[in-house]
Amino acid sequence: MIEISFVPEFQISEKDSIAINNLVQKSFPEVDYKSRDYFKQTPHYRILAKENDTLIGQVGLDYRVMKLGNSPIKVLGLIDICIYSRHRENGIGEKLLQKADKLSLEFSERIDFLFLVTNIPNYFEKYGFRRVETTTTWLKIHQHKNYGVGTEKIDDTHFMIKSIKDKKWEGENLDLLGYMY
């Protein structure tokens, strides 16, 4: 049986941290995670998928304010969504996204958009996400070092959003007010 759980980052056990590191390293082999269970920065929360107490999938959640045009927006970012390949056709990704949806709707007064960065946009479009093109400003972080602020139109990956409460995405410039997922 698959168990989906919502866990604050500071409550992740050492066992789960090691399992997350193994999962993200296997899922994103082009990135050297070293012994970390995160890419650029730790998420605030995680949604974990386990089968018989063994981690098979996860998504990190980053809650933050961003600036779209001249307006602040509240975003729940989905980070490092990954599932072991042998479980990918079993609806685990859908269950992780449903849990993120449920959380965003439960706290819709505090969340304007779900937001993610991906190179497989067609998958997320099936779940109501849409692509947005924007000139983006973000804090350049790599291997625990700050390289300053960057601003450019990103065209080698896709930014995707899902509006909560029918909030409109209005503006061509997005300031992440932090690191890039």
C-alpha cells in the first residue's frame, strides 16, 4: 500500500534524508548532490510517497513570496519532484500532485499559485499546470555559494504555474526573491 505524507523539513529523519538523497541522485544523475537531500536549498516541507515504509517518491515544497510585475504573489513551489523509475507508471506522481493541490486549496487564502520548473511540461499540463514565459530575476546559488543576482529570459527549461482561487498571472517580469528551483 502506498502512503503519502506531508512532513516539515526539520522533522525528516536521518533514514529518510539518506533515502531522499539516493532518490534525487538517481532521478537527476547530471547533478552532484554529494550527500545532500536537496538541490540548491532545503525545502520547507516535503510530500513523501512510501511503500511498505520504503521511500519511492517525493516532492519538496517551498513557500515564498515572489514579485510578478509590480505585485507580490504567494507561491507554493514544487521542487525536485521525483519517483523511482520502477514506480513511475503506478500513479505516484499523480498522488504527490494531488496532495500538493489539496494543501494549496486548504490554505488558498495564503497561496496564489503552485509553481514549478521542469523539462517535461507535457506531464504537468495533464494536471492543470500551464507554461509561462517571463524574464526572471533570482539569487544565483551553487554548491552553497552565492554568485549574486541574475536576470534573464530562461529558455532551456519551463516555468509552470497552477492558479489557486482563479488568481491571474499578470506581468512579464518575475523576481523569485530567492534561489531558482
